[in-house]
Amino acid sequence: MEPYADLYLLPFLGFIFLILQVFLARQGNHYNYLFGICSILIHIWLFWQSRLFGEILMTLVFLCVIIYGWISWDKRKGQGTSSITHSTCHEHRVSTLIVMCCLCFFSYILRHHTNSMLPYWYGMVCAFAFTGMWLMAKRKIESWIYLNIGGLMATPLFVYKGLFVFAVLMILYLAIGFSGYVKWKKETNNSTAITNL
């Protein structure tokens, strides 16, 4: 095996774990977070090898929200998609605030502590992804909207960097994310109809 083969294998494996996480989240399976943690640990290792300490810090923030999500979902184990709800007005305001704070935080880290060429764009991707993961932990249908916006913004970044395989994988991620939104919306409509009977 070539010495640089794992430089391509590990990111691909990390992305596959991310796809599995999204697919399991779509199903309402709390084990989705296990694959998210595996993906994050792979990325931390890759960032450490590349001495990208700013990215490690950001990834550790994502690790914290994934662990929070796993604990939150584990409390509702066995409920599947039955505990999915829409965000309240307060949660919409908090989500907007989280996006703005994360944009400032991630952009600052990327601009001042990494060699990122597009710190604000990448910061926006991270802000929407973080907010989507926070809402996912609360089983809010709007989580898919935030995650898909982040994915839509990340796809051109991969193309810009010449990472076409990852751009294609991101399109797959978006397809699963869109189907997750549709499935969760259907579940919430069904549970609302049953409640109204």
C-alpha cells in the first residue's frame, strides 16, 4: 500500500460514517451518534497529523454537541420518530442566535488560527451544521433544514478545493438529508392527526 493511501482512505471512511449517521438519524435510530463520533475522531486524527489545531478545536466543539445529542436521544430510546416535533418560536430565535454566534466563533478561529482561504464561507457551513446538530439532539424537524443548508454551502467548497469525490458524497448526504426531512415531516403530520382524533 502506498504511504499516502490512508490520507485518502481515512477522509473517505470519515465521510462514509457521516453518511451512515445521517441515514440512521433519518430512521430515528439513536445509534446514529456512534457513527458521528467515529467520523469526528477520524477527522481529529487527520487534523492532528496536518497540524491544523484550529480545526481540532472546532471539531471538539462538534464532538461535544454529538455527545449531548446521543445522551438526549438515548433517554428516548425506543420512541423512534414518535418524539419528533417542530421548533417553537423561542427555539427559532435561539437557533438564529446560535447560527450568528457560531459564525463569529468559527470564522474567527479559521481566520486567525488556520490557513483557511475562505474562513467566512467555511464558518457559515460550520454554523449551520452546528445548529442543525443541536436541533437534531432535540428531535426538531427543522434540524434537517439547517443541516441541508450547511451541506448545500459545503458542496461548492469541495468543488473549489478540487475534492470532487467529496462533492459527490455531499450530494448523497443532501439526498439522504432531504429524504430525512420528508420522512420526519410525514411522521409529525401523522402524530398530529392521531392527536387530533
